Amino acid sequence: MDLVEVLPGRLHMLRFPIGQAYLWCDGEALTLIDAGHVDSAPAIEGAIRSLGLRPERLERVVLTHCHRDHVGAAGELAARWGAEILAHRLDAPVIRGELPVPEPDLLDWELPLYAHGLTVPEAPPTRVDRELEDGDALGFGDGAVAVHAPGHTPGSIGVHLPAHGVLFTGDCIAAVGQVMLGVFNVDRAEAVRSFHRLAALSPSVACFGHGDPVAADTAAALAAAAAPLA
């Protein structure tokens, strides 16, 4: 796992072989956005300690959606450190193991990528302490809010920190070579609408589930990528 500083003293990316999570710091109080794969807890805890912070100050894990490379270590971390797990109401039953993971409508070129993604171990059933709706306050980042962004999964969310100009897009948007619509969507048309909605927030920093964050000319990059999508 690689630990990458995005905003000094505030935001770090935790990059795994497939996908990534983000650590937000409000002083010593910590929030994790997504949680890597099922075996990621030791690496995440090590990354927290390497920053001079304490894992016991992890207050919440916000899951952008129900996929295995985002949910993986959430339950273990929350159980160990008493953190709250938050996810959208529509994905919460999947995260808890009550419903199956929704099948994506794959394009031909996505098929080999999807097969590679299935090499990530499945996430165990994981509790959700708080089910989110669009616009819900998340309790960190000086006013972070959930932005319902369905299409990748029914309960996908973005996490917007207006006070800091930061947007976590989950897998609705990716930056693999270029800013682009995320892959493996259950409803591509709905995912496109969500892309436009997130782009309209005009963040200064965009953090993706796959690909490096964009921190320069970010609003323009998102708008340019959204424009040709129909």
C-alpha cells in the first residue's frame, strides 16, 4: 500500500493494488472514506500511525458504495476502534450481506477488467450503523455532506466537503489515464447523470476510487469530461 499526501495535514490517499481509500483529519479526529479490501486493516492502521496519529481516534468509516474493494476492512476497523460505519440506504443491505451485490451491465471492453477485479477477496457481511440519504450531514470536514450518485450501484454516493473544496467521487468518476466515467455500472445512463451532478459541484480537489486525485484545474477537468457524455 502507498500513502500519498493530498492536502497537507488534512488528507491522504491510501493506494492499494486495486482501488484506494482516503484518510481525512480534523486535528486528531479521523474519518476514513472507503476501507480497501478485506485484508487492509493492518496497512491502514500502520499508515495512520506513520502520520503520528492514533487509530483509536478513527470516528467513522464512510462507504461510497457496496463493492468489495471499498467495504473490505470497514468491519474489522470499526470493531477494533469503535468507529461508526456510514453508507447509503440503498447499498446498506448489500453491505450487511442481506442482498447480493448488484450485477453490472458490462460493456465488451470492461469484461477482462471486471474479471481482474474479482480477484479481490469478497468483503464479509459488514454492519452499517447509519444509513444515509442525499444531503445528509456526515459530521466531519467542517460540513461534509453525502451526495447520492447512483448508477455505479443504486446506493453510490459522493462525499462533498464544501468548506475545503474537496469531493470524493467513489467509483462514479475515475481518473485512469484521464478523467472518465467509472466502469462496471449497473445503470450507465444514471451513472452519467450522477457524473454531471458531481461535476457541477466544481470542487478544487477531486478524489476518485480509482486513479490519482486531481488538484489543479479540477472543476474544468470534470466539466470537460462530463460534457461529451450522453
